[in-house]
Amino acid sequence: MNKEITIAVVEDDDNLRFLVSHRLQTENYNVIQCSDGLEAEKLILSSSPDIVLLDWMLPGKEGIEVCEGIRKAGFENIIIMMTAKSQDIDKIDAYSYGVTDYITKPFNMDVLVAMIENKVRFFVPKVQNEVYYFGDTEHHPNVHSLIRDGKKIELTILENRILLHFLQNKGKDITREELMEVVWGYSSNVNTRTLDMHVVRLRKKIETNPDKPYYLQTVRGLGYRFISEEEEEEAAS
């Protein structure tokens, strides 16, 4: 099965980079690779891979600095740090710089593949052309956009993930914790204010009046819910 997923392998150990890249290619992933931190930053920002496997200790620029740099530049896809640093303090440090997940060297290749499979299954938007509808708006998650009145409205990757989760769970109360798991891919220490900020931005794109949201409603003390199809039909009749 061609998963049509691109993975960037950034590792300065030539042997390990070859082994990881070769294994991922046999699993039908598209692989791009490099061995230097400065080169990695350019490659990731120009190619926008779905997943980045990033070594911590790199020439040119450390992996943690690469992670910080590409996050600041707007890269929102999955970053898995590969490192021999196994202390909790190192992991906390990595997460604070925007790493999605962490695998400690030496690692079992099957475990790495299983971790990637998990990310692809739950956190990478599906390749097939799904279309979701609400009101007079179409959501095309595959291309991170909305269509309303014949006009295309671009969504960021995070807005896209948030909206997709709501449209797959219309009428259900969704906690902030569940949303953060969906959006960032782990039980994160990301401040809930950061999540709320993304919801505010999303509302500006989907609501007629973002200050009085009709579709994406706040559930006080819990999180959010997206209006159900039944409610929408009742309001229209």
C-alpha cells in the first residue's frame, strides 16, 4: 500500500540514517534525508514532510534548535526526536521546543515503525478526498481548506485538524484535553490558552459572527461542541 506519506530522516550517523531510511522505504513511505541541522531546516521548510525524524546532536545546528526554528516558521507537522538523551529533564526540554514525540537510542526498528504507523493512523490527515458539510460550507480536509460561495478559505494544519475532529463528532461535547491530544498528538503540556487561540481563529473562518458562534460552541468548564445535523435542520426549518 502506498501511504503517500513523506518522512524526513535527519541523522548525521550515515549508517543509522541509511538503515532507518531503507526500512521506511520498504514500508512504502517516501523518504527524504539529510545529515546537517542547517540543511535540515531548509529541507523541511521547502518540502513540508508529514513526519520528521530528527536527531538531537547534529552538525551545523542542534536538532532542538532546528525544531524551534521550523516551529517558529510555521511548520506544524509531526516531529519525532531521536536521541541518546533519556533523562526526563531532556524529554521535558524537547517537548517544550515543540517536539511531538521522542524515541531513545538505541531503538528497535519495529518500535520506530509502530510509532510512525500510530502517528499516520491517528494524526496525519487522510489521503482520500473526504468532504464534510455544514451550513453552506464544504470542508476539504485533504487540502486544508473550506469552500463557501465558490470561494476557497485556507486553513492552517492545526485549524484543519480541530475542525475535522469536530465534524466527525457533531453534537458531542469535546474536552480541551481530547482536542489537544488530537491536535498535538500526545497528552501535551501545551497551554489550553494556545488551543483556545486556535479555536478563536477557526471561528473567524467558519462563523458569520465569531463573537456569537453558531456552529462551534463553548461548553463552559469543559471544552467545545459542534452543532449536530439535527439541530441545524431544526434551525433551518
